Amino acid sequence: NDGAVKRTNATRFDSMKENEKIIAAFIAGAVIGGAIAWFLTSDKKEEMISDLKSTADRVKKEFGEVIDKGRKVMEDFAVNNNEK
């Protein structure tokens, strides 16, 4: 009988955890929805979009430079290992 009580308590605990997840997801959705609504009605929407595009372009350029450097290092490594 003690095992049944433990299973019941475990089931309640699992149910509580599941309810907490649902509530957290609902709150997160409400926050995200509010942020999107604020963004879409903001007077500075165009400025924010422009800033995001500029940042994305800069990151893309810098990432490309890092990739190119990585390729060069790998090519040099391959050449040096083939010479040995």
C-alpha cells in the first residue's frame, strides 16, 4: 500500500511539473506576442529594421573572413603534412 502512495505522489508531482511547463509556455508566448505587437506599432520600426540589417551584414562579413582564415589554416596544414 505504501508503494501506491508513492506512485500517487509521484504522479501528482509529474502533473504539477507539467502544469508549470504549460504556464511558463503561456507566459513566454504572451511576452513574445507583446514584444512583436510593440515592435509592429513602434514609430522606430524602420530604424530598428535598418539597424538589424546593418548588424547582420557586418556579422556576415566578419564570419566570412573567419571562414576564409580557417580555410587558409587548413590548406597550410594539409600542405605541410603532405611534405613530411
